[in-house]
Amino acid sequence: MRIGLTALFFALIGFSCSEKPGYHNYADIHDYWISTDTMRFDVPVKDTVSEHSFWMEVRCSSDYEWSRFFSGYEIRDSVGHQLDSGLINAILFDPVTGVPRGKGGIGDLYENQVLFKQQYRFPYRGTFSVLFWQMMRRDSLEGIRNVGLRMEPVQ
């Protein structure tokens, strides 16, 4: 009986953890995010028919000094041609109360998901790069711990 329940438990975990279509990954930032450091995510793309949505995921700690966060982004193809670019404006903490806007995590970390591109269709198959850099007018930015990219096909 115990073996059957254990097998059922692991089977359910396997089904619940199955990968969704799209892409999701994080990059760690050690101590400070230097203004010249670019976070790069290489995304393999096979689907050129579906439209995709992109989220920048920012994990910050309570020692982040501001309520807002600004980042630039670029989408490039496999040979480095820029296909899209823009500015991301994220509100990480309420400007009046200072209460974090993101989901609470471990300790004083908060995760924020910022939709920055909707209904994007890749022009062809291949590996595309999404790049992020901080635009906070500081050479070294403290309080941002991880930056992630989540990309999903539009339903």
C-alpha cells in the first residue's frame, strides 16, 4: 500500500511539473547590477505562427532604494540583428507606503512580473536573444537579486 501511494505521489508531481510551452529562466546578480552588465537569455524558437507575450521577472530585496525600476530590452536574432527594443518601467514598491508590489518569497525577497511585449510573432525559426540592462543612472545598483524572462504563446 505504501509503495502504491508513493508511486502515485511522484506521478502527480511529474504531471504538475511538466513543462508548459514557452520559455522561463533566471539570471543571478551578485551584489550589484553594474550598468554595463547585460542579462542575456537565449530562446530557441520553433513556432513562427503563434504570437508570444514576454514578461521580465525581477526579484528584489527590501534594501532596493527606489519604488520604480527602469530597464532597457532588445530582442535579437541569431546573427545579432535587432528585431525589437524598448524601455521597461516597473513599479516594485508603492511610492507612498513603501509596501512591496510583488509576491513575497524567501526572507525579504519580492518577485515582480512585468509584461513588456505582447502579441510578438517571431519571423523565422532559430535561437533568439532577449537582453536586459538596468537604466537607473547608477553605475552599480543594489537590491536587484535576479532577473528573469518568461515567454509564453498567446492563447
